[in-house]
Amino acid sequence: MRKYLNLILLLGCSTFVLGQDFSPILQKAWANNEQLKSKTFNLKMAEIALKEAKALYGPTAQFNTQYTLAVGGRSISLPVGDLMNPVYSTLNKLTNSNSFPQIENVKEQFLPNNFYDAKFRVSQPIYYPELALNKKLKAESIELKSLEIKAYKRWLAKEIMQSYFQVTKAKEAIKIFENSDSLLMEARRTTQSMVKNGVALPSALNRIESQMASIDALKIEANTNFSNAKKYLFFLEGVPESATIESVQMSDLPSLDTADIEKKEEILQLEKAISLQNLAIDKEKLFYKPKLGAQLDFGSQAYNFGWSPYALLGINLEINLFDNNRNKWRKEQAELNVQSTQSQLTYVKTQFDLVKNISYDNLVSAVKQANTFQPRIAASKRLYQDVLKKYKEGTSNYLELMDAHTQITQNELQFSIAKSTAWEKWAEYIYNSAKLKID
């Protein structure tokens, strides 16, 4: 019983793939997985950000209005009466009339009272080097988001393959125990007949029935593993639990092909990070470049809601002259960031090569081990038939029969575990070597 429990626990932890073409299942998962949808939305946001960066090259238009009421404040006195009244008096005498009246001196406050200014302003950047840099940054960000999606798709593919294996292996374990139960039922019928004829003792029948009860317990556990594995697979696929599991064709053991290896997304992400950090250096190089823009105002301003239209064209020029070396230190920090990421990239490449080579060696070893079990299974089945024949003839006891039966079940379970281990190593190698094509 303990041997069976250990074997079934190993089955529950193993992974097995019924084939190397997982396209139908993966396409379904990539279309329905909620986490992947979230990352896709992030990619769309990055694409919209690029459109925004391109729009910065175009003009902007605004409407602005201001109305003021004011009392007091600074003012200026204008002696227009003192200046003009003598002239007006002389003119009145010369014309013998009062056509030119006397006027008062004027006191005008600086703050405008009952005054409005309404205008449209159109602004247009002419030479802004940072706009091109910003557009390039947004474009690089899109590629980075795309790599994040590909990396998640690759991880999701590995999880789905392993989950599919768990479903299949639990199902295979159930079948093994059902076959084992069939052999025990045949042995029980034979033993019942032998007990009835006085050839065998009742204890032999009790031993067989006890073995059948143990197999039933293991079948219950295998069914539970099968149900849980299905739930996790459907969760990864983003489909309801009522969905059906698609069948995938398989070879008996995975192939050892090493061709068509792609570059890992993590490496591509680091390379893209270096590209983005170089843009930070380029930004600091633009610090002393001039910025040129133009703006056009047209509207009306007047007192007492009068109408006095105007137009005003302006050119803006901005040049940084001195910042106490802050730009220099920012540039050096950006350059050190690039060097740090380049060192990290070199380390990660070496690490991935190591992991890839180890995973391939593990795959080769697992396949070789799995190939040793088929002769054992064939031999144990022949042994069981021989012992069963002798048992029916009364020349072999029930202990030998149970031992032969146990060998069949153990060898089949161990072969199943060996195959699952080989496929598990295959899935790890596929993931570590980036052999799976990701769109």
C-alpha cells in the first residue's frame, strides 16, 4: 500500500505532454487569459502614447478671456487742462465763440477697470529636439511592452503544457489502477473457486480483497488529482470548468532536437532597456540646444465692452546657458546606468546558456531512463501470467501471485512517471531554450 501511495504522489507532482503541437490550446489561452488581456491593454496604452508624442509636433489652439474691475492702486496725473485750456481760450477769442470749452486735468489709474481681453492663441513648435527624442522613447516603449507580452505568453505556454500533463497523467493513473483491479478480480474469482474446492485457504481470498480495497483508495486519489488538474488547466485557458479538454497528439517520448532556438525575451528586454537608457544620455546632450516656437494671438480688448480687435505674433527662443554642472552629472549617471545594464546582460546571457545546457542534459537523461522500463513491464506481465497459471494449478501460492501483480502495477506506474519526467524536462528545455515560436 505504501509503495502505491508513494508512486501516486509522484504522479501528482509530475508533468506530461501528450504532444508537441499545443497550438490549439495555446491560442485559446492567449485569447482568453485575463492576465494576458491586462498586458495587452498596457500595450495599447503605449501605442496611444506614441500617437500623443507624434501629436506634439502639431499646433495647439486655446481661447482665453479676462475681465477686470478695479478701484484704487497706482495712478498717473495728466495735466491736459493746464496745457490745452489757454489754447482753447485764445481760440474762443479769435472766433468770438465758445466752441472750445474748458477741460479738467485727467487722473488715470494703472489698474484697468471694466476692461476685458478675449483672444485665441495658436502655438506651434518650430524646433524642439526633445520632441523627436520623446517620440523615439514612446516607440521603444511599445517594443518593450510587446516583449513583456511574449515573455508572459512563453511562461503561460509552459504552465499550460505542464497542467495538460497533470490532467493526462492523472487519467493514465486511473487507467492503470483499473487494469490492476481487473487482474485482482480475476485472481479473486480463481481464489473463490479454489477455496470452495478446498485447494486454497480463506486467508488468500482476504489478502486479495484487501489489495483491491487499496487499489480503490488509490483510484479515488487519482480521480481527485484529475479533477484538480482540469480546474487549473481551465483557469489558465480562461474557460469555464464545463469546457472540454482538447486532445493533443504525441509521440511516446519527446524528441531531442536542438535546432531553431530563439533569443529569450528577458535578453531582448535588457537590450531594449539599454536602448532606452541611451536615449536618456541623448536627452542630456540636447540640454544646450535651442528651443524655438511661435504663437499667434488674435482677439479684442476694450473698456466698457467695446470692440477693439488686434493680432499679435510672437517668436519664443529658449537656450540653456548654465546649470552649475547639473546636466553633466545627470549625463554621467545615465552612462553608468548603461554600463550596469550591459554587465547585467552579459551575466544573464551566460546564465541562460547554463540553464539551457543543464535542462537539455536533464532531458537526455530522462528519455534514456524512460526507455529502460518497457522491457521490465513486458517481463513482469509474462511473470504474472506464469504465476497465475501455476496458482490455478495449485503449484504457486497467493503471496507469489500478489507479488507478481504488484510488480506489474509498480512497473507501469514507474514507467508512467519516467515518461512524465521526460516530458517535464522537455517542457523545461523548450522554455529555457525559447524553442516555442511566439507571435
